[in-house]
Amino acid sequence: MAPKQSFTEPLKAILLPHYEAYQRSDEPDEVLSQITKAIQRELDEFALSAGLQGITLNGGAASTKDEKAFEKELAATLIFFLDCAFAAESSAGSMDATENVLELTAAVSAVMSVEVAGLILLRAIEITTVLLERIRSMGCKLLGTFTKFLMRNPARNHDLLDQASQALLPRFTDKSQTVRQAAIEAGNYFFANDTTDPDILQALVYSVQHDPSVASRVAALQSLPINLETVDVLLSRVRDVKEKVRVTALKVLEEKDAFPILEAEHCAALVEAGMTDRCVATKSATINMIRLGWMKAVNYDPITLLAKMNVAEYDSQCEMLLKAVVTATGQDLESLNALETEAYRNGLKGSLITITSAEQDLAVESLFYARVVCCQTKEATSFVFGNTQSAAMEVLPDVTIGCDILEWNVSKLMEAIGEEDQENEDVYTAICQQLLLLLTTVADVEEGSRRHLITVMKRMLSSIVTPDELVEDVIKVLQAMVNCETSFIDEVVEVVHEISRLNDIVGEELQENHILRSISILTIVCEKSSPCATSYAAMSKFACQVLPMLSHDSEVVKEAAVSCLGKLGFFTDRETITTSFEPLLMGMVIDEDESIVVQAQALLALSDWSMLNQDVKRLITVDDSASSVYDVVTSWFNSSESFSICIAAEIATKLLFNGIVCEKLWLAHLVLVFFDPRLQTAALEEADGDDEEDVKQIGSPLRLQQLLSVFFPAFCVQSDKARDDLLHSIEFLINIVHQKQTKAKKPRGFRALPVDKMVSFIEDSVRRGDDIAENAEEANALENDHGAETLLNDAPQASIELSVAVQIAAFLEKMHAETGLTFMRTLFKMLNGIDLSSGINEEPTSVVATLKDLLERLTVAVDDDSCLRGMEPMCVVLANVTVESEDEAIVSAKDGDRDEDLVESLNSLVIDEDNNSHTGKENANRAQSSAKDVENVFESPNARAGLSVLE
């Protein structure tokens, strides 16, 4: 039998020169394809010369044992080069050479037969599971480059790709950051040629959102393909806590040309998140993306860009976007070539409209663009436009025509409202709003134009034909046109008088509309006036218009009047509020015949006024009864109506957060409202509804849930007292839950309240607040160079766990006889879940003694085995703690203080050594006499009284 032929040495001789050449190449990317083809050609020639004419090394199946042996030896040779690279010591200088070996091996194996490629892949998979993280990292890189070249091969085997994908997935969660980053970077190659690997995609999304390493999140953003499924993930990273991640997300969106697949809401979210003054780098990257990426995508046409952004819905974001576009300088656009820069300038200039006719058709986007250009060129010369006068005069040469076209579009809006054409109503409303803002910008350049515009605005306000949606914008224009706030108030008084005159001459069916228009105007004016308006005589005339409307037959008028009076109270003297306004509104609050909405508006107004005098418990006398805001809010918390509870919660949130009240009972009610299943269900139903305006209304469960989700974290970082109040509201909370669950008649839809989750929520909120406060103190200490100082409290504070345990035990000790067995077992189970063993010796002895005493009483009073087992672990912990009795603690404190003061007094005695008339014996007698005097002082009645006060 002929000896078996070996190809190892000849194969090494063929491959080694090419590996050396590739490692030494200055531009390896350009020569890789050439070297790969050269290796493939030389291997074919070697096979032919070896007499293996039937072998096809570029993908055909081997049919003889010699062919299979050749493929195995070729794979073994390639693996030999891989192992040499893996075994080489890693350094900054050798890293590129090592990676070149991996890349060339992957490229060669990808164009060989399936058997060769499979053996190389198997070796790569083995490498990714070794202990050394450097080798695992190189194995991930090999899998990535292998996949990259396999994707280029038209005859690629999908089974090999699946094997590579499944081998790479575990490395996305590797304990080593270097390995995770290598796996993430390798994942980029699984998305070539419109191919998507769902598993790798899911892993990349996870890495983008949850990987703790900034470098890994950056790599994941760069590897993530952009499509409708991943665009939201990329947008979320624009709000990442790390600047580098935010900037990378913006650059990836620009470089990968994501603009065509972005919807209006995506663009708006990007602009809002990126155009923030808190981070200069993020803002700069966002502006560059808009100027150099988005503008180029729309051929430098800002109107097309605004049309994609949806001006009517995202007006504030569109304005930020246009400011970035219009304020660009030549230096900002230096990365564009000359033709692109010229196209940018021409696009901005060519999009600026000129209004010349009262019936000219206008687009919202064109008006919006013209208005922003006029605003941005108001104070500085623009790179594209001139100063304010040139831009304003080009857009609106004659303000009179601008007023005429405004009134013409208002008439079109009224037609759309009458025909119930919602689409045209939205369009004409937006056009009118932009025209009003445009007139504000261009009319202040000339006195005659300003006076004419004031007259038109007053006429529009006086007419009930003007839609309610435009009233606030018209008032803004009027306020901008007058010289001072006093003149603005006087103009409003004239408008209100004109409406009153018209109200006297119209029929009864229109009188209510006139009244509502007057109240609406006065409400908006109060919201937009400065505190200085309190001294204006004209403000007192507003009350004369509003007060009679509190007794109007229409509930709509009455509600609007109460709301207006609440705002007007901030511009009224304290005596008038106390003697006139407050009794009126409190009478409406306690009047059972009033509608709940009117009562709510009145209570909201009273709570706002209570912030002026910092007293919510002051009684307000109405006829023969007296009530306070505190009493009413507390009673509304106990109402069965969801609307009343929401109003009470909103008021309590506002007063608690501003420090007007410090009520643990209210905090307990707020936690209960936050977890109330009925209100949570109502909030979900409201969120699923079609009317987005519902959440803006008072009494909205969804609005309340959003408010409370912000309130608790913010409240807990205010102060130590705020956190202490919230922590010690637990006993109040348990008591409220007990009262609600023991009611004979429960509200409709009532479900069990999760008291355990509520208590855990309070603990977590307080704990997070403590952590934030502690971090802030440490940062402040470092900033002020006091890092080595430590502030010591004289009295140790009870831990969160101990405070919770004491409150639960106190409630059980007091109410166990009246508490249902199920609820009582729940509370004892909560006690069982509190672990005091770790720091019980550092806890205040008085609090530990209180808890120990409560548990001893409960042990005697409760006979349920489940409950007794619940408190058994805590009893065991406390049994090993020696607690000094209260009487012993007082006596010890007295003795200690007495001894310290006595020693201090003795040490302070001064013996005059210079006086020779005093002998040593006399000095000793004097010291003994002084000591006896000090001791007598401590035994005096006044001293004992002082000690008792301190204790």
C-alpha cells in the first residue's frame, strides 16, 4: 500500500508568503481581495499538480478520500495560522498584525469549500468559550469577519451563518466588557445585503438599552441596522445619561441616512431631545444633523422639511428646527462644497413668501417659515437674509393687507366650523395663528402699522364671531403692540365694555356667548399680567364684571366666573379676599346644590389663595358655619366619587410640595390614591381614548397619575423632614386602608387595596431620596474642599425598616380587636418580611424599646397562630438586644450631665498664686467649698426642672 500523502508543508509554503505580505501591507483593505484570489489560484494549481484533477476547491463537494484529506489539511493549516495569532502576545503594535491574520483566514475560508469553512467556523466557536477574555474577544472578531466574507459569497451556506449567530449570542452578555464589545461589533456583519438576523438584532437592541458600558452602547448603536423596528431604540438613546452615547446616536442617524424613514413624531422627538442647552455637544450634533443631513435630504427646501415635520401638531419643535437652519453661518456650512452652500442659501431665500393680496392662498408651512425668519433676523444680520426691516418688508410690505388677509381667513375658519369640516377647521386655525404671530413681528417697526393692528385686534376680541381658539393669540398680539402694561389693561377694559354694550342690544340667545367671551378675556389677561398689575386701578373693575356672574343660571358661565375670580384674587388686596371673595367661594364649595365642577373650581381657587397667607386651616365663616380648606380637602379624600378624590389629590400635591402644609395624613391619602385600582383603571381607559384634551382637564385620573409619578420622587429630595413625613405616614395609611375595607357599603367597583405594595413604595421612595441627598452632600463637600469632614448627629436616627416596623406594630396593638383576620395576617406577614438583625445594635434604644414593648403586648393579645409566626423572627432578634428602661435612661442622663458639669466647674476654678496671703490649705478649702456649691446647684429645684425639660 502506498504511504498516505501529506499536504501540510506544501500548504504552509503556499500560504505563509501571502500572510506575511498582507501583514506588511500599508493598505490591507485594498490588497485583501487580490491576495485572496492569488491564494485560491495557487491552491488550484497545487491540487492539479498533485494529481487531484477531480478536486474543486472553490465550493464543490469532494468525492474521494484524497479530496477530503486535502480539505482537512487545508483547514488544519489555516487553523495553525489562527492559533499562532491567538498565542502571540498582545500589544498595541501587534494588534493590527494579529487582526490581519484573522481577516485573511476568514476571507480564504469563505471562498473555499463548505467543509473548509465549517472547520474554520468550528475553531472560531471553540475560541469564544475559553477562559481568557482576550482570546474570547478575538474569537468574536473572527466570527464577525468570517460572517462578513461569507455574506459576500453568492453560494454562502445559511447553516454556517446560523451556527455563527448562535455562537455569538452568549457573548453579548459576557461578564467582560471587552468581549461584549467585540461581540457587538461582530453583530454588525449579520445585516449585509438586506439580510436580517432576528436573534442578533434582539441582542443588539438589548445592548443599546441595557449594557452598563458606554463603549458597548456606542458600539451597539453603530452596529444596529436602521429600520422602522429600531428607529425608536435609536431615538431613546438621544436621551441617554452619557454624552458620548447621545452624540453617537445622532451621528448614526445622520450617517446611515435615516431621515427618509422617520415619521413626523420621530423628527419632533429628535429635535426636542437634541436641542437642549444642558449639553453643548448634543445640541451641536443635532444642529449639524439638521443642517447637513436633513436639509440635504429635502434638496435644501425648508418648506418640504416643515411639511414632513407637521407644523400644526409640532409647532414648537418646528420652530427650534428652523432657528437652527436660518441662523447657519458660512463657517457652519464649511463642510459643504460651493454648489451645496449656494443651494442652501437659494433654498432659504426662495422659500420666503410675499403677501400682496387679501385673498391670497397661503400654506401653514410658508407662513410659519416667514414668521420664524422675521423673528430670527430681528436683532442680528443673517448669513442668508439681511436685518429685520429687509425680511419683514419682503414678507409683508403693507400691514393693512396683513390685517385684511387675517380677517378673510377668520371668515373661512367660521365657514369650516359651521360646516363641521374638521380638516379645514384645523388648517385655517393654524393659518390664523401664524398670521397673528407674523403681524406681531412685522408691525412693531412702524407706528401707524402698530395703531392699525391694535384697532383690528380690539375689534376681533369684541366680536363673538371670532373663534375661541384665536382669543388667546389675539390678546398676545394686543399685549405686544401696546407700550406698557397699564395701557394693555386699559385697552382690555375698553374691549370688555364694548362686549357689555353689545350684550345689552342682542337677544337672550347670544347674551351667554358675550358673557363667556368677557370672562375668557379677563382670565387670559390675569394669566399674562405681571404681579405689578396689583396696583393698577383698572384691575378692580374686572371684579365688577365677574362677581355678578357667580349667581348666573348657566353652569358653564358660573364655572368660568369662579375660575376667573380665582386668578383675579392674586391681583386683589388681602382684606377684600378675606371678607368678600373667600366666603363667596366657600359657600359654593359647601353648597350641596352646586354642581361638582363648580365646587371643584371654587376649592381650587381657595387653595391657591391659601398659599398667599400660608394657612390652609384658617376657618372661613359662611352664615352660621365655618370650614377651612384643610377640612374640605380631607373630606373630599374620603369621598366615593373619583372626581372629588382627584381634585383633593391635586390640591394636596400642590400644597405639600410648596411646603404650605406638612400633613402625614394627606401624604397617606396620596399614596392610597396612587395605588387605587379604580383610579388606575380609569387612567388606562382615558389613555386609550381618542380625546387628547381630557388629560388637561381638572379631575382627570390620567393627569393625576402623571402628577403623582413626578411628585413623590421630587418631594423626597426636598429635605430630611419631607422624607421623614412620608415615612411616618405609614400608620395613617394602614388606618385609612382598614377603614375603607371594613365599610359596610363599599363604592362600586371597589377592589382590595395592596397595602404591602404601598408600604414598599414609601420605603423605596424615602431610600432613593436619602441616597440622592447623601450624594449631593458628598459632592458639595468635595466642591467646598471639606471632603475629610464628617458631620455627626448627636441622636442616631431610626432606620427605615425600624420605623416601618414600629408603625405597623403600633396599629396592630391599637386596632387588632377591630381588624379582620385577613388584613391582620397581611400586616403580620409584612412584619415578618422586615429584617432588623443586621443593624439593630446601632438603632436608637428608645425606638427599639417601643417596638419591643408593642410586640410583647401583641404576643399576649393575639391568638392566631399565623400571626404569631409572622412576628416570631422579629421577637427573636429583639430578645437578644438589651434595652435600658426609660427611667434608668433618665437617671443615667442626669448623673452623666451632673458629673460632666461638676468636673468642668472644678477645672474652671482659678487659684491666684501671686497672692502670698493665701496658703495651700486655704486654696484646698476653697476648692472643696466650690465643689459643694456646684453640687448644691444641681440639687436645686430650678436645675431639676431644666434637666426634665431637656430630657
